[in-house]
Amino acid sequence: MSGKTLKIPIKRRDFIRRSVHTVVGLTIGGIGGILFSKSSSEEMVWQLDPNICIQCEKCSVNCVLPHSAVKCVHSYSMCGYCDLCSGYLQPGARVRDTGAESQLCPSGAIKRTFVEDPYFEYTIDEKLCIGCGKCAKGCNSFGNGSLYLQNRHDRCLNCNQCSIARRCPSQAWKRVPASQPYILKGDESNKFLKS
Amino acid sequence: MIQSRIHRGKIFIFAFLFVFPLFCMSQVPERFPKPDFQTDYTRPDLLTPTPRATALEYIDIFVLVAALSLASYFAHKQRSRRNIFLLMVFSLAYFGFFRKGCVCSIGAIQNVSYVVFNPAYAIPLTVIVFFILPLVFTLFYGRTFCAAVCPLGAIQDAVVLKPTQVPSRLENVLGVLPYIYLGLAVLFAATGAGFIICQYDPFIGFFRFGADFNMVILGMSMLLLGTVVARPYCRYLCPYGVLLNWLSRLSKKHVRITPDECNNCRLCEESCPFGAIKKPDEDVPLETKQVDVKRLAVLFIVLPVVLLGSGWVGSRLYAPLSRGHATVSLAEEILLENSGKRTEMTNATKAFRASGKPTEELFAEANSIQHNFKVGGWIVGGFIGLVLCLKLIGLFMRKRQIEYDVDKGKCLSCGRCFAYCPYEQVRLGIITPEEADKMGSREVKPKQFRA
Ligand code: SF4
Ligand code: SF4
Ligand code: SF4
Ligand code: SF4
């Protein structure tokens, strides 16, 4: 055996090994402890702030789901129930009919129902909505801004890194606590106010 | 005259470009009064479906603990490749396809780095557990997490068809990549630029049956490559694998190829698809040993130089790296537009200008982020330099190897090599001890079986 002199005796090597093992174990424990002290038992989920969103249409195509988790929602408390809804009708649509060609929504997801003269109620069929935000843009530009986009948590997978968030040009996405998973407009925002 | 008209026109365009969007995008005023309904119409409720319940997250934790315990039991006590394989399939189904690959231990590195530098972020309990537990198990039992629990490892393991051995030089070079990836991932997460491990996860698209085109191509080629180079992501990219590698070397217990004593029959030599089996050294003459000591001394002298050098390179890379942060890239676009080098506004700059935030504030933010990238670049660069040096030192300071054994850092405890050992076959009652001893001296192929 040529390298005998370089060899550390087995016992001492064992001792070193064991001490390193303990030290590393304690370090991991320590890191774990620090992390636990900063943790919350609650999950964080992704949501977009409708007050920052510019309705760029990226939400509809950048979600990892084939059909985006982002849908349009409607704040009834803010809505003017207009006959001439700028979120429902194409700009410049001369006839206020409900034909597909005069609707703003590419998938016909907005349902218009007569309430009483001169008011109309607009509801969104989430199964049809693709989250493009065209209606929200219309409503935001010329109406009360009662139509807006939200990440719907019955569909969202809650990816560790939301693939829309990093492509959002207005940086509207953030992590929010799971108990307050929506950022709502109008009176509905009271729903998740901290008591 | 003409000049001033042009000037006026410019002002008008300016006003139109900046003030108009400002007007329509700032908090929308109530343009139409809320109606007073005469009929008994009541406003519908806005439905807000809740996220997945936290209770279900605890099920994930439970499954993780159970899977890790079982994996260690199968590898150490049963030494059963078949059971490890079955557990791996289960993990692939549960953590991969059912839980859609999120959150995983690999990605959790980023949440941990993020919370250290952004105290406002409350890191969820599940993420901590997914980060810490596999590390703890590895410190005690080796990388059994990789063998049967990690969904990314599992999907690659499932396609290992005709593994070839990677030349050791190439292996050494490629082996540096995970350290670089780890450094960058921590840097990006810590500075708040984003989670690149998640962004460039090649397999997540398979778990979700959908991803963007480039990622699908990347995932496909990774799996295709994985048929001949076993688990390429695990060996040459996985940043969590770096941590597991370190801890596995210190592990209290680690799987061994033979349940008994190695008699250097060489039967297991080629059995590991991951190149994790260490062969016994041929006797090294004394002179080379002394040469090695000399080289070692030289290495210790150049070490600080390498450290500083790579740290410097890392910090110099701040400009391209920091562009990965949305705030920095936005600030650069605004700068381009303000200096007139670009006339067309992007969505991002439009949104920023509409928000009414002062440009100075944005620039100050961007500057401080760039500063963080510079400091972080020093650290990450230094870290990579250190790794390079340690790798070189490791090449010269190899412990004497007298038998076939697993390389504790690289071995994933998958159990493939066990059955190649004749003494394992004795343990299983397939052959008698006498036959096993003979196999050592003669080059006889044992009865082989694989799970
Ligand atoms: S990507 Fe951002 S700005 Fe674009 S629609 Fe979604 S939230 Fe709005
Ligand atoms: S977290 Fe994932 S599933 Fe949810 S909106 Fe973002 S990309 Fe889509
Ligand atoms: S090396 Fe990384 S990707 Fe591979 S099994 Fe281990 S943790 Fe998973
Ligand atoms: S258990 Fe054996 S075959 Fe599997 S990784 Fe370790 S050395 Fe390689």
C-alpha cells in the first residue's frame, strides 16, 4: 500500500463524519425553524389587480391551462345597466341588436336580459368566456368599469410561478392569501375585507 | 411659422398619446349613475369560488411523508427494485399528473430564497415541508427521494430504455451546470425577478397536457435524450439535486450494491445507468501521488484568484441578467422612449405612463434592483468558482477505492444494480453461496432479472 501515510485512521474519520453529519442536520433544522417562523399555514394564490390591468389580452393565451383560468366578472353594484353597453356592443354598432356581429365578445359569453325600461342586465357565462378582456376594455374606457378580469380559483392550478404573471405588461399580478383570493371592485370588494 | 405649427402638432400628439390613455385607464369615474329599479329586481351576487382547501394540502404532505418513508424502506430493508419502481409510478401519477407537478421540492428552493429577501411574503407550510423533508431523508438514507418520489425524476426514469455511459470527462464538465442553474435560480428568486426553475421546467407541460410550444419541444427532446442518457435533467440540470448530492454524501446510511462483501467480480460494473458506480483503483505508484500533492498545492494558491475572477464575471453579468426583472426592462424601455430612440410605445410602457407613477421612482427602483444583481452576481460567481475549485481538488484527493461501491453523491438509490451482485442473488435464494464465490473468479453471467 503506497499511500499509507496519507490515510486518516478509520476511527478519527468516523468521528469527523459523524460530527459533520450532526452539524449539517442541525443547520437544516435551523433553516426549517426560521422558515416556520416566517410561514403561514395558509396558501398564497395568484390574483390580478383589476385597477392595474390594462386588458392586453395576454391573460387569455398565457395561462398554462388550455382554457385560461382568467375570466371576466361583473360588478353589479357598479354597473349602470345601460342599454348602450360599451362592454357588450362593438364600438359604432349602429343597431342595438344582439346579433353576434355587433357584440364585442368574440365567444358570445355575455348574456343581455331586459330588466325594466331602460335597463338591461349583463351576465357572463364563464364556460364561454375566454378571458380576453375585450369587454372589460370597452366598459373601462367608456362605461363604469364594472366588467373586469379575475383569476377564477375553481379553475386555477395555483402554479408556483403563474405563467401569466411574468408576462403581464402592467405587473398587475400578485400573490394574495388564500382567504382573500379575489381583488374585487365596487361594493363586492367588501366581501374580502379583513375584519 | 411652419416650425411652430409642427411644434403645436407635436404637443397635440403628445397630449393624445399620454393624456388620453391616462384619462381612460385611471380609476374610472362613474360615468353612468346606478339605476333605481322600480321593479323588485335584485342585483345578482358575484360568485367567488374558493381555491383548493388547505386541508387538501395536508394530504399532499401526508403522501410525501409516506412516499419518502416507503422509498427508504424499499431501498434499504427490502432492497427491492420492483417496489421502488411501483412507488415511482405512483408518485408520477400523484405528484405529477394528479397534482400537476406543483408545488415540487425543486421549485420550493425559489420560495425559500424569495422569503429570505422579501419578508412580506408568508411562505406556505406545504412549501417548507416539500423543501425540508427530502433533505432530511437524504441526510439519513441517501437520495431515496430521487429514486421514487420526485415526479420529474420519475417521468425521466420511465423512459430509460438503452442507457449509455457518458465519458467521465464530459460528465465532469456537465456536472457543473446544476450549480450554475442553482445559483441563477436563487439570484432571480431573491431579487424578485421570477422563478426560473418553474419557468423552464421541461416536464410540467406533460403533467398538465399543455404548455407553450417551445417548452413542449424542450420537454420532448429531453425525454428523447433520456432514452439513451438516463435522467439528463437530474444529472446535468436539477438544482435541488445539488443539495441532495451534498447531503447524500454525509448520509447516515446509504444503499450499497452488495448486501455482503464485495469480491470485485465486476458483474455490477456497467449496471448503473447514471454512472454512479465507483470502480476500485488500480494501484497508483508513489510518484504520481507526490505529483498530485504538488498540483494540490498549486490549486490552493490559485483558489482565491479563481474565486475573485468568477465573482467578478458574475457581477459584470448584471446588465443582461437584471433585464429578466420586469421593473428593469420597463425602465430601459421608458429610457429608450424618453430619449426618442423609440417612438412606438409598448403595452408595458403604456400601462406605466397611465399609472401616473413618476419616472424617477421607477428609475430608482430599477437602479436598486440592478445593484442587487451586482452584489448577487459576486456571490453567485464566487460560489461557482468555489465549486470549480472543489471539483478539481476532488479529482486529486480521491479516496482510495478498494471495491465496487456507489458514489454516494450521484447514486439515486434506484436499486437497479442490486440484482447484478451475486451475493444479492444468494440473499434472494436464487443461487447458493458456493456458486456466488465461483462467479467472482470465473466470468460467469449470473441469472439476470430486472424489474
Ligand atoms: S396580462 Fe395583465 S394587463 Fe394583460 S389582461 Fe392580464 S392582468 Fe390585464
Ligand atoms: S397560476 Fe397557473 S393556472 Fe392559474 S392563472 Fe396563472 S398560469 Fe393559469
Ligand atoms: S435529481 Fe432533481 S429532478 Fe432528479 S429525481 Fe432528484 S430532485 Fe428530482
Ligand atoms: S442504486 Fe445502483 S443503479 Fe441505482 S443509481 Fe445507485 S448505483 Fe446506480
